[in-house]
Amino acid sequence: MFGGVGLYHDELFFGLIDDDVLYLKADDSNRADYTSRSMEPFRPFVDRPLYSMSYFQVPAEILEDAESLAAWARKSCAVALKAAQTKKPARKKSRAKPRRPRTQC
């Protein structure tokens, strides 16, 4: 999808590694953890620098502390779970034959 490595817990996509940089999923509950440290969001398209996703680079001091990193990863798993629970189920495509318009006799 993006040329990186996806991180999953069960079936929840909560993080990714791209160009040796770890990004974790964020929403309003944990975004300030990243923005207060001036961490950048994941930008998958070089030609679209304003487009970003809800994944933020993890600060070096967090990467170097296993307990802190685990806590941040748990927060991102909670974000991914919340997003999965609020996501609308995909509509199934009908394989039924199209109906002919009714005509009057």
C-alpha cells in the first residue's frame, strides 16, 4: 500500500514504519502527545506535501524507553479500536439481476 511495514494488534492497524521511522495512529485523544513535541504526521505522497494521515512520528525519547513506547502503542491501539467501532460497515454489492421497468398492459 505505501511501501512500508504495517503494525497490527489482532486485526487493528495501529502503526507503521516507513523509511526507518515509526508512526503511530492518533486522534483527538492522543494527538497532543505528538504535536506538543513538534512531531510530523505521516505524509505518504511526496508530490502532495499537504496531504497527511492520522499517524504521527514517535519521538526519539519515547523510542528509547520501552515502557513509554508500550504505553504510546497501547494508546494507538485504543484509537484504532475506536475508529474500527465507529466505521460504517461496507455495503455489499448486489449480484441480483437488474429489474425491468414495469409497463402497463
